[in-house]
Amino acid sequence: MKNEKNDKTKKSKILLEKKENAISSLFEVEHFLCNLKKIFNTISLYHILK
């Protein structure tokens, strides 16, 4: 019975860590894409004003 409880606890901790890592990774990707969009807008503005 204790082994089952420990296994469930370990699995839930692992899942929480994976979830947090996934959320932080998605957050980083979102910021990268936003910055990339800003760069493309700046380049297109530069071409228009050139």
C-alpha cells in the first residue's frame, strides 16, 4: 500500500515538473516569436523608408 502511495506521489511530482517546464518553454517561444515579429516589422519599415 505504501509503495502505491509513493509511486503516485512520485508520478504527480514528475508530472508537475513537466507541466511547469512545458509552460515556461511555451512562454519563451511566445516571446521569441513576438520579438521576431517586431524585427520583421522594423525591417519592412526600413525598406519602406529607404
